[in-house]
Amino acid sequence: MKFAVLVFPGSNCDLDCYKAVESTIGQSVEYVWHTETDLSAYDCIIVPGGFSYGDYLRCGAIARFAPVMGALVEAAAQGKYIIGICNGFQILTEAGLLPGALLRNQSLKFRCHSTMLKVENNNTPFTSEYAAGEKIDIPIAHGEGNFYCDEATLQELAAHNQIVFRYAGENPNGSVGDIAGVCSKDGRVLGMMPHPERAVSQLLGSEDGVRIFKSILNTWREKHGAAAIG
């Protein structure tokens, strides 16, 4: 299986994502610069956190128009696995690949700490290694992680089982419905504010993020059969 980690000017979690893939599942992974226009060589694309283009306009609003985004939209249409983390989640909503928007935290403060999540949907390529309702420890680091959508969209997300993670306990940013992560209707595009790539070792405080990467690999292997193992 081959992973791409997109890199925009201002990305700062690209190295973390790259190392997480290497350390958790040992699969091929490459950095892909924002000017690239072809993602056909990759099975999973990670849109990492950071401050793409400095977030000078609105988080993800400039990155949404980068050349690589056309290829990302095409990859989504082809059913490839796409995960956007923190700023990556913001970019996916700006591009229309996921519903909703990410607003300033209600506290108007940048929040950076460990956070407990509840796995609401373990029937996605990203969460199959978790149990439904399981509580996991995944850190956050954001100033604009307040997920917002209107009531009709919220009902639609619930009806299609697109709410993947909720904050368990404190809601650190004011997200509607305590939402921490959502997926597309087909389940192949996931956006989440917490950082699973920062929870892959007890040295980092938690290993609960490892199973996101294992879920992706195992789902891909199930689809491609025994020939994909190796």
C-alpha cells in the first residue's frame, strides 16, 4: 500500500504523519508538494495539520485552491482513502469533500492537550480496529476546531452514520454535537481535529492513534486480497 502526505507552505505535521505511517504499519509513504497534479500512484492520501499558507485568509481557504486539490477531489471520486487531520480537516471542508465548517474555538484560545474521544462509527476504513463506543486518548492542537453545521446537515450526518468521533467529557472547542470527526457518505474520506499521528507511542502519551493506520491498511488488504500483503 502506498501513502501520500500532502505538503503545503505552512504544513507542520507532515513529518509526524510520515513517521506515523512508517512506525505503525511500515508501508511506503511519500511527501507530495502542493503543486502536484497527479495522485494516481497512491492508495491513501493524508492531508496533515499545520497552518497552510499561514491561514492568513481563513483556515484551509487558500490551500483549497492549490493545484494538488484537483487531484485530491479526483482521488475521492475514485474511492481512495483520504484523511484530513486538523488543518487537513479544515481544507477538506473548504474543498467541499466534507460537510460543515471549522470556526474559532468558543474560548478564543488555542487548545493543545490530551483529549478523550468516543468512537461513534467503527464501520469505516479508518476505525475498523476500534470498538463502537470505545474511548480513546488522542491529543488536540488547534485554535479553530469548532465544528459547525446547520441543523439539517447535522440530522443528515446522523442519519448516514457520518459522525465518526465525538469528544468524550469536555468539549474543548464548542463543536456542535461534540463532534470531533466526520466522514463522507461512502466512508472513504475522514476529517478529524485531533491528531492520531501524535498518539502512536507511549512515549508520546498514548498509542490509541495506531489503530487508525492499522485500520486503513487492513481494510485495503481485505479489498485487494492476499496479493496485497507484503
